[in-house]
Amino acid sequence: MSRRVGFEQAAADHRAAIEEVARVVEGQDPSAWTRAPQPGKWSPSEIAQHLILSYAPPLAELSGGAGFAIRVPWWKRAVLRWKVLPTLLGGEFPRGAPAPREIRPKTGAADPAGAARELRESAERFARRLAEAERASRVRLTHPYFGKLTAPQLLKLLAVHAGHHRAQFPPGSCAP
């Protein structure tokens, strides 16, 4: 598979995952929007905000700024890339994986419709900038636990991440 085809497939998968999550977010019950399912868990508004925030560090890095900070030593990154990354890129996100500091929500998104709109906009802005950069040269962006990832790897990881959190929204409160 050519580099361009791999990127286009990853971009399409990412777009579909974000659209699915955005529809779920739009269908959330506004009266339960800020209610955490249990102590220590994020509310639907915090989950949505976390997904929106997940685009800020890679967007900043694409623009020449600071992206994610590396959280683990090189040898641990190597092990994680070998043992965990293939599972993630295969579509399975581990339960209880810690969110990097940069994308932990301090507040929740204001309302379901606004959160869905902002998620779509953030994801699209990132995908557009990434495609522009990838056309110019091969892109590698920093992930806090895996180190540098290729553009298709990062798009796939963000798609799997969105799917992981999609399952955390309250069932039965979603629009069909």
C-alpha cells in the first residue's frame, strides 16, 4: 500500500469515527450532561471536552509549537510501541489508560450540540493541517507514551481513542 493510500484510508477512518462520536454527543440528554456516572469518572461533558482537547497538542506541534510532553523513558516507549501500539492500531483501546495531563478536562463542554460541533471542527482542522503537512513531507508527531508516530498511525490512534470514549457515553440517552 502506498504512503498516500495509507494516509487517505486512515483519514477516512478517523473522519467516520469522529462523526459517529459527534452524533452520540449530540444525542446526549442535557439534564445528565454534567453528571458523572460514578465518583472519579468523567461526565459526558468532560468526556466530550477530553476528545476536543486531544487535538490541541498535535495541532500545536504541527504549527511549530510544543506538542505532547514525553512521559516515559526511551526504553519504556520501545516496549510500549512493540507490545501496546499494535493492539491500539488494531482497534482495541486498553481500559484505564491514563490521559496525558495536556488533555485532561478541567471543565466540561457547555452543551451537547456545541460539544459535537467543536469536536467536528477540531478534528477537521487537525486532519486538514496534517494532510497539508504530509503532502509537503513525511510527518511524525509526538505521542506521550509512544514517541514519534506517523500521520496514519496518529489518525488511526485518534479514531480508536474516539471509539473507546464513544462507549462511555450513557446508553439510551443517544439519538438514533
